[in-house]
Amino acid sequence: MTLPALLQSPSRFLFFTGKGGVGKTSLSCAIAIALADQGRRVLLVSTDPASNLDEMLATPLTDQPARVPGVANLWAANIDPEAASEDYRARVLEQLGPTADAAEKATVREQLSGACTTEIAAFDAFVGLLGADSARFDHVIFDTAPTGHTLRLLSLPKAWTGFLQDNDRGASCLGPHSGLKMQETRFRAALAALSDAAQTTIVLVTRADRGAVRE
């Protein structure tokens, strides 16, 4: 697909991915602004823990969509793994209900203290943007982390959906499975969106360098 074709008939979700330093952020910003200038409501999101999207747009960013000054119809956000983890822990603890005692809550907090929780929390925020959390936008553009991190992120909907389907009791670093089963529908919807070429386009960004092309 050529750049003019991409701008003329873009899918709802656009992922810009590739090796670090090849221009993913520059290109995703350019496409986001071009689509916003066409009158489309656009959300530009960085999934890179080391994002410099805020510097590129010259505006502070959080995990909540914020208007980009000077560009009508454009919002931007960063998926912050630490902020996502805090929000995820709070929601899982809330799911325990008022009957949970202090010991049970302490056990769940311990389960939610590892790196696995940080990953699933960031993934949960990502899943939300493939569903209801982005319903008010015409397009969601993802400025992704370098290739390896992004491949892992894109594989998670299928991996976690299968995990929840096969494990309906007990607990893990994700928290109590009884609370997580309600997430299965969202994960399936995310997997469907990522698998649908009419909804999702992945743009591979590279340069004339063997290392970049190989990755």
C-alpha cells in the first residue's frame, strides 16, 4: 500500500512498527496529523515504555487521551506500564467485593506485585483502546516499541484468551481467575480486531540498512 492510498482509505487501527530509530514516531505523527487535518478524530498512542512522543508533540502526555495543541481533531496518550499496573491492581481488588478480609486482600496484592502483572496491566490498557475506550475516535494510531516488544504485545490477546479458557479457578500473577474471566470477552474482541484486515493495518517502518531490514 502506498502512502497516498493509506491516507485515502485508512483502516481504523494503524500500527507503526520496526527497529528502534528508524522513524516510527515521526511517521506515525505525520499520518496522525494528516488524518486529523482531513477532519477525522484521531487518537495517537505510544506503547513504547521509552516513548518520546510527548517531546515530538511538545505536550505532556499521560495514559489518558489529551488534545494536541494546534492540531484540531488530534488526541494523544502514552500507555504507562506503572500507571496501568496501579489501576489494574485497584480494579482487581475491587472485584473481590466487600466480603473479602484483610488476609485475602493481602494475598492478592502479593500476587499482583510482579513483572507479569505489569505486562498484563499494560496489555489490558492496550485492549481497551481496541474496544470501547476508543469508541469516540475514527482512527487509533499506535506508535509502537521496537519490533520484539511489539510482537510480544500483539501475541498477548491470543495467549491470554487461551490461558483464561483453560484455567477457570485458582489465581496467578494476574489476580483471582474468577475476576479475570469477565475479561475474556474483551480479549476475544481485541483478537478479532487485530485479525481483521479491514480494521487493522500494520505499517513496517525501516531504512536502507541490513540490520533494520533483517529485524
